[in-house]
Amino acid sequence: MKEAKEAEKLEKKDKRQQEREKKKSASLQKRQDVQEEKLRKKEDRLQAQKERREAAVRFHEQEAEERSLRKNLAVQAGEKVGKEKQPIPVNDTEPVEAKGREENSSDLDILPVTWASSYLPVSQIRNGVIKTKDESYIKIIEILPINFLLRSASEKRNIIYSFASYLKIAPPNLQFKILSKKADIKDYIEKIRREAEQETDERCRTLQEDYAKLLTQLGTREAITRRFFLIFEYPLSGTKSVNERDMFLYLQSAVQTAKKYLAMCGNVVLEHKNETRFCVEVFYQLLNRDTSLKATLDERIEKVRKHYILENGKESVAEIPVTELIAPNSLNFKSYKYVIVDGVYHAYLYIPSGRYRSRVPAGWLSLLINAGEGIDIDVFFFRQDKNKSMERIGRRIRLNRSKIKDTFDSNSDFDSLSESIQAGYYLKRGLSGSEEFYYMSTLVTVTGHSARAVEWRSKEMIKLLNSQDIGVSRCLFGEEQGFLSSLPLLCLDKRIYERSKRNVLTSGAAACYPFTAYEMSDKDGILMGVNKANSSLVLVDIFNTAVYKNANMVIFGTSGSGKTFTMQLMALRMRRKNIQVFIIAPDKGHEFARACNNIGGTFIQISPASSNCINVMEIRQSDKVTSELLDGYVSERSELAVKIQSLHIFFSLLVPDMTHEEKQLLDEAMVICYQEKGITHDNQSLFDPIKPGCYRKMPILGDLHEVLLRKEECKRLANILKRLVNGSAASFNQQTNVDLNNKYVVLDISELSGDLLIGMFVTLDYVWSRTKEDRTREKAIFIDEAWKLLSSNELAADYIQEIYKTIRAYGGAAISASQDLVDYYELNGGKIGRGILSNAKTKIILNLEVAEAELIQKELDLSEAEVNSIVHFERGCGLISTNSNNLVVEFKASQLEKDLITTDRKDLQKLKDRVQKYGDFAYGNTE
């Protein structure tokens, strides 16, 4: 028995030995087969490359021969026609039968503009939908960003929640693309030049040219603009053919869903008149970064059309593929470090799977988005099946738990396994709730005009991300795959995907909210400066009613923070756009004189010592032409009656204790005074019958004084008025002797003493009456140091409040500056101040003291970060708050503008020295 057992054991041992040898030989054979297969594939690949090169050479040789043949045929045909001089066929000649489009398309030997067009994976673009060569259907929408980083913590939280809600119901696969480039200011410059050509004042034209130079310098040196796109696709179901109607309905529904949910975040989805053209323009500008700056899409289309007609005949125009319109002139994939597209170098980076930070703040992608010029970002999200994901995570947890049992707690593997198990439980808890499971990938495109520039930017980008504990890898030897992945086609290369995918839940994906780089660049706006957060130009068109509910504005800042400078900068730039500008200066009016004189404006000093005068009794008829065109015929009102009502307010300031009897006597005296000048309630009586189109000579206060002296009951009124007729304030007793029709008018009332409210009334009455003349004309009323008017008397405060409340109806803007917010609340229990602030859509906050900044914070609902910025603002910086968006701006002015509006003592001393040396050429001269 023992011998039998031993024999059995030996037999089993031999069998096991034989099996091991068989497995070993099989494994060896398998490795040899794999190596042979690799060698065979390599040889096949090399052979295929060789054949492709030979085919390309043959193709180009054939192309050259065909071109030569066409030229020879064209020359021969021309010579033959010239020799024979055959007549043109007429009706008796049978027409040549034209081939159908199907025949043409098969018979034509198309010669493309660029061979790069056949490389692009785009098949067609129709109805705003892109069809790729692999039969995918892609939709692109453009989204306007918000200033996310300057929002309060609660606002950020609400935005992220809304974005998470969208991600849950969005299409399963998404691509967010952010493009950055130098700001294209060609249209702005062209508009400035057109305005300069129409300008009649040489001094204003000089300032317009200076403004164009400043914009050009900023656009060249520092201005960057960004565009934000969301790309999604129609989900394909296996081998089932696509129903185009269902596909279009699905994509259109997805667009409407994006509009609805992103609006909850504060974002706007842009609509385009022609969605197909929009898609073509996106590709054209993306693939032709250099060419698109020199030639528009329309010019490219015309170039392609002419080429096809010349090379392939007129019948070929119908066969032009869309890729010809968007393809770059050249594509170069020779280098393993970069791709050259349209002469621009592209390098590609990605964040590896394990190199993300485990915890990130909301909006963390702004670190990449605001990195600077030449940095584009693509973020991909691929939603996974929830049940399958939970099964995989469960298996992974069980596997890791079994592994950790065999691992010592001092081993480094123990920590990684423990973290993996915790992460698995975290994912499982999230998926058990309302979270979804995604894989995300981040691709960074670095562009430049040389290999050296791209290399430097790539290294700087890697340093930036490493400083935030985020790792980066380069797509070396995979730049072509990076290029194709960066196209807005939601087609991430599989190799890059496997290396860069990171699992996230919905909350983590929502933290990647990308629409954070807000830009305020209105198409027809005036330059304010540069956005300090992302270096974009800040151009504001407060008259654009589609964006701003009203054009009113208030400016706050401590003494010396630059309120007057900012106000004058805006006023000068509005005047250049042919906007009527009125400036009321209750304090330090002389600060406005230099700019006013150098732009061809009218500087009016209202004071007893001034020779300037606006006749308070002058009647100016309102422009009825515009009103009649807009509203039709309206019964005519008496201009005399309107003026007398205004004069009653004037005299109530002059004689506060006037009795009812005196008011009646004054009314009669005013009617008589105007009658003696030939002016009645008939508006035609305002005009001189001898000089048609000219006004009659208007009465002055002295004429009214004479009428009052005729009645004993009016002597008290006459005695009070005497000071304005031949007393210390006799300068008010004149005809108007200033140009009231100038487009830039400064009214200096800084020398009016406290009891001479009449000067203030004359100023406000004139400005307000001029404002109401033509509702279609843009105009702006600037009030510097508004607190002086608000605190002076209730009438002036009521006037300012009325201007803010109703100027929108007359196409105007009211812009005031003040040192303290408290000044707006001192009068009438704060009613007037609240009325002004609530009717000012735009606020500019310059440097403030801590107490004032905290008061502003409550009024404008600013975040702690914004308040901290306001307290530490340097001169020349400010916060613009409008339409629920706040941004920090560095105000920009040219040297000429600085010379005209500076109030700094040192700057004025330097300017004085230059004027003494260069005379009128000193302004704008930096020598």
C-alpha cells in the first residue's frame, strides 16, 4: 500500500511538472508570437507610410501636370479664338446641354484651396449643427460670463447649486471651451475715425486721434478678450440610423434647457441670426488665428469661391465643402513638441488623473482661464451610468478591503489603500443620494508666434499650476491628438482621456463652473480702462437700453481719489462721440476750464463778478419737429406761460415771504413786460418778423424792474430785485452772451454765495430745459461734488432728483460725484438720496475710508473682498457695479488727457514748465 501511494504521488508530481513545462513553453511561444506580431505591424506601418508618401508625390506630380495642361489648353484656346474670330452664337444655334449636378459632382476633378480642408473631421454644418466624419452631431452655444470671483459667498453658493442642477439634466457628454486672444479693436478704431471725419471742431478732432492711439496701444500691449462655449452632442443609439428631425429637436431642446438653467446662474446664452454662420466663424477664427485678424470670413468665402471658379469652373461652386471655408492654409505636425496651424504654434498640456487637488474652491478654473493671452482651456465631462458605477465602486471597495488585511499599518501601501477605501465610500454615499458620476478631463492649449514663445508659456503654465498643487503633463509625441481633441467637436483622444480622466460627482463637477471672466466691452461704448482681473478692455455704453435700464451713474470716493478726473475723462470721451455734455461744477469750477477750452467747449461762470450771463427771462422754444414725428400732432402749449411758471420759482427763491397778492401782481407785471417786447401767448410772436428764424430781443430783469416800479403795491418786489438790476449782482441783468448751443458746456457756480440761489436756479433751469428739447439725442449731465447742491437747499435737491428720475425719458444720463454716501441721506430724511441711488443703474466706487466703505457695502450688497479692495484702492483704480456684476478697473488715460484734466499739484507744475517751454505743443508732450 505504501509503495502504491508513493507511486501515485510520483505520478502526480510528474504530471504537475509536465503541466508547468507546457505552460512555460506556451507562454514563451505567446511572447514570441506577440513580438513577431509587433514586428509585422511595424513593418506594415512603415510600408503603409512609404506607400502614402509615394502616393502623395505621385499626386502632386499629377496635379502639377494637370495645371500645366490647363494653362496650355487655355492659351491654345485663346489663340484659336483670336485667330478664327468666330461670332457669338445667337438664337438659331442650339444651346449646349448642361450636365446635372450629380454628373458634375462625379466628373469634376476638384482642386481645393488647401489640402488641410480634407484633414479636418467636419463633414457639414447645417442649421447650426455640425456633422463630423464619424457621423456625430454637435451643437455649439456661446455663453456670456459673470464676475463670479467678486460675488459674495452666498451668491457663489447659489450659482454653484444652479449649475449643478443643470449638469444633472444636461446632455451626458459636455465640452466647455474657453478661447483667449488679443482684443480685436479694429471696429472701435474704425468708428472713431469715422466720427473724427464728421467732427467740425479741429481741437476735438485732435483728441479723437489721440483716443484712437490710446486704444491701439492698449489693444496691442495688454487687452485680452475671451469667449466661452458649451459643446454637446446628440447621443447615438447603437447602429440605428439617425432621424434628422429627432436630432434637431433634441439639440434645440438642449439649448433651451441650457438657457433656462444658466440664466439662474446669471449667464446669458447668446442668440445669433444665422447659427450656421456662427459655427463657421468659430472654426474660422480658431483655426486661422493669424489670418482671421487680417481677413474677415466674408473675404475668405469670396477667395475660396474665386479659386474654385478659376481652377475648377463655375459648376464647382456648388460642390465647395464647408471645410474649405474654415481650414488653415497650413498644418504642420512634424515636431513632437508643438503643432503649427496657420503659422501659429500650438502646444498641448493636460492634468493627469492623479494630479488634481482633492479639495478645490468653487470657480477654481478661473486660475487657468485668467492665465493670460495664448492660453485656451477645454474641460470635458462624461456622465457614467449610475448603477454600473455603484457596482464598480462596490467591487473596488471589497477588493481594497481584502488587500488591506494583508498589509501592515506601517507600510506605505496601507495609507493609499485606506484613502482609496474612504474615497470609494464617499462616492458611494454621493451616488446613493442625488449625485451623478462623471469622468472629467482638462486640456490646456498654449499658443504663440514662435517655438520659443510657446515653450516659455508652457513652462510658466506648468509653474503656475504646480504652485497650486496641480500637476501637468505635456502631450509630447501626441500633439496631433491634442490638436484634434481641442476642436469644439467633443472628441477627446482615447489616450489623452485615459491619462487625464478624473472621477467626480455632480458637486465636484459644479465646482468647475467656468464662466467666471466677466467682460464689460459694449460695442459702442467709451473706454473706461482695463479689467484688473482678466486684462480685458472695459468699454461702457450706458445709453444701450438693451443692457442698462437707465444711463444714470453715481461716483463715490474720498478727496483725492480721482472723482473729478474720472468724471472729466468720461465727459471728454462722450463729447468725442458727439454726445451733448453739460457739466455743473458747484466747487472748484476752474478745474474744468482747461479741458473745456481744449475741446472747443463753452465755459460759463455764473457769479456776480462774472461777465458771463444767461438771461433768466429768455424764452427758447422747444424742438417740436421730433415730437410731431414720433407722437403725431399735439396741441401747442404757450411757451410764455411755461416761462412765467419757471420765473415764479425764481422769485420764490428771491423773495421767500412773498404774499399771494404780490404773486398776482408779479404775474401781471411779467405778462406786461413780455407784451412790451411784442411777445404773447402765440408762440410765433417769439420770432422777429424782420429777421425770419431769429428770436426777438428778450426782456431782461431791468425791464421787469421798470414795470414793477409803475405800481406802488409792487415797490417791495422792485426794491428786492434792485440788487440784480444795478446792485452788486447786476451781471444777471444782461442778455445771454454765451454760446448755449455748444456740445460741451461747463457751468461754474462755485463762486455763488449761499444767498444767491438764483444763480443755481438759472443753471439748473437752463440745463434741464435743453435736455428736454429732443428725446432722440443722447446727452449727459455731470454734477461734480453733488453734495454741495443737495445740502444747499431743498429746491436744488428736488431738481437733481427729478433729473435722475425722468432724464431717461429724454434720452439722457445723469452722472454725479460725491465724497460721502451720508451726503445723499442728510436731506428730507434720506428720501432724495434713496431716490437718486435707486435710479442710478451704474455705480463707480473709488477709494473710501473704512466707515464709508462699510456703508456702501450695505447699500450695494458688496462682498468682504470687494470692501477690502475699495479701502486699499490706489488712485486710478475703482470698482464698477452694474447689472449685478462688479469689476475692478484700472482707469486708462493718454498723456494728452492727463494734461487736460489733472488736478495733482506735481503734475500741474510739470505741465506749467512744459507750457513755458513749448507753448500750445506742451499738451501730450512727455519730453
